[in-house]
Amino acid sequence: MPLGRERLLGVFLDGTYNALLQWLDDPKGTASGVPTVPTLRIPLMPSPRIAIVRLSSIGDVIHGLPVLCALRRHFPSAALAWVVEDRAAALLKGHLALDQLIEVPRGWLRSPGTVAGLRQRLRQFHPEVTVDLQGLTKSAVAARLSGARRRIGFGDEKGREISWLLNNWLVRTTAAHTVDGNLELLRPLGIESPEVRFEIPESQEAQAFAERIVAELGLGSGFAIVNPGASWPSKLWPVDRYAAVARHLGTTHGLPTLAVWGNPRERGWADDIVAQSAGYALRVPDTSLTELAALARRARLFVGSDTGPLHVAAAVGTPCVGLYGPMPAERNGPYGPGHIAIQRMRFEGSSRQRRNAPRDLMEAIRVEDVCQACDQILRRSNLQ
């Protein structure tokens, strides 16, 4: 039996009879060769139990928050859980739309004991529906472990590895940006084009940290943030160019710059920015994700490449200049109006190829490009 028929038979056994009928009419499915379940409504009680699965990374978890917020607005009395790896969990803790946070360590799928523990916690939550925002084997396995009868996932190229075999309610997405594509997965639940909201919480501790930094460094009149780090080498922009941007912001706008960092290597880069900034940049102390969000919320501008801190800043409403090389800006750019994404060169390839793409992609972005984008954002904010 061809693989496509096995897949659709599994969907049929889960009760999606109309999906099987559609496949009989159109066995080829999408142009990519991956047959998908039509966007049928999943019948739910007024207070459904729904688990979101997005394990990593920080930026992608941020891009999943509008799904959580839309579910809460559509189902005010629902029980909502999120399965996430521990490093990205901090930004979800205390979120008002979330009832239960289910954390797992990185590499959990390689540990039978951890897998069994996750299964137990998910079965205790007992979701009716899961929403797999990651489209990988590990995320689909987590959804399957939950015991949910309806497991929503991507039915297009975003459904990678064998996720499409484990998820059984597949949605073909069409939106360009990741945030909008994630929200399309909610169509089977009757949620169409919801308002995009992130609603990242701010704890009293994070608020106190940010206000202390602003007071101690004399930043009450405003400041910018630059983040030189990135998870992929191919996303790094030269440190000396960040320093040049800091000098421009200081001389042209009288705006000091905070250089943020997330590990010892990035701390060295932040120190280099400060050393080359002619006194216009300062390095912040070690910050947690929630503290970074609180600082970004108080900044007038954030400059960085396609990585978690940039998307955190965009989510809390800080105008951003995003620098893009291996990934398309229209897909992964800072979401919403008021931001500027700069991309001079394009790259096509797999995720692994993009991770190891040439540095030329980022180095094509000139200091003048970034300074002009910063000027545009700051002029706009001055007029408001």
C-alpha cells in the first residue's frame, strides 16, 4: 500500500471520514506530494482541553504565542497547556493565557525515562486536541504521547521528517510569515484570522531589574539595544559594524546603546562593541530572558539579527531593525508594523545548509543601511 494511503487510512481510523473522501477525489493532494486533511471543523465542547507543542527555539516559541492568545480569546474557559524545552520555558511562565506549562529537557527523546514521564504528565492533562507548531518528529511524538484523538499539524512542507505520519489533522498553510502560518493551524477549531497578540508577562523581579539598570546607567532619556549574538554562525553581523551603529546613534540622536549578550563568547563581542563605540555603548550585566524582555520594553530601538532576542523585543512592542541573511525576512522578520527588516542577499537550501551559509549574506548589509533604518524609526517615533 503506498505511503499516502497508509497515512490517510490512519486519519480515517481516527474518524476523519470526509478527509478520506476528499483524498479519493484528489489522491495527489498538494503540489508537494503531501496529501492533507481538508480544513474541517473539529467538534469541541465549550471548555476544551488543548495542548500546544512548540519545544524550541526561543524565537519560534515567541512566534507561537499568538496561537495561545487566540485560543484563550476563542475559548475563554478552555484548559490550555504548552509542551516546551526548558531553555525557552521562561518566557511562558506566568502567561495569563496558559494553564499548565509542561517542561522537558533538551534531548528528552533520547531518554526512555523522560519520555515516559512526559507521557504521564500529558495523560494527566488529558487533551482533546494538540497543536504541533514545530512540525518535527520530536514535536509530533510529544503530541502523540498525549493521547489526544485530534492532533493538528502542518500538511505542507512545514510538516517535516515524519510529523505528518504522527499528526492526523493536517492543515495546508499559505501565509508568508511564520506567525500567520501558525495561526492558520487553528482553522479546524473555528478560529480564522485572529488578532495577533503576544502578551509576554513581566514579573515584578524583571521589572525591578530593568528599572535598576535604567537608573544606574542614567538611561532615563531613552536608549537603544544591540544584540550581536545569534544561534547560527551564518546569522552573525560583524561586531565592528554594531559599534559603528552605536556611534551613529550617539552622535546623531544623542542615544546611548546597550549591548546585550547571552553567553561568554557574546559577552566578548559586547565588550568589543563598547570599546569601539567612542563611549556611546554600555554592556549590560548577565540577563535572563525575562529581564531582557523587560529591558527591551523600555528601549526606543532594538538592532539585531534573526534570533530570539530580536523576536522578544518585537513581541513586547519595541521597534526593531532586523538583519537577515540565510533566512527570508518575509518569513522570519520582526512581526508587525513599525519594524524594518534588511536583507541584501538571498539563500535557498535546507535548514542545515542555511545554518552553514556563507558569511557574505550578512556582510552584504552595510552600516549605512542599518543607520538609515534606525533614523527612519526614530524620526517616526519622534513624530508620534
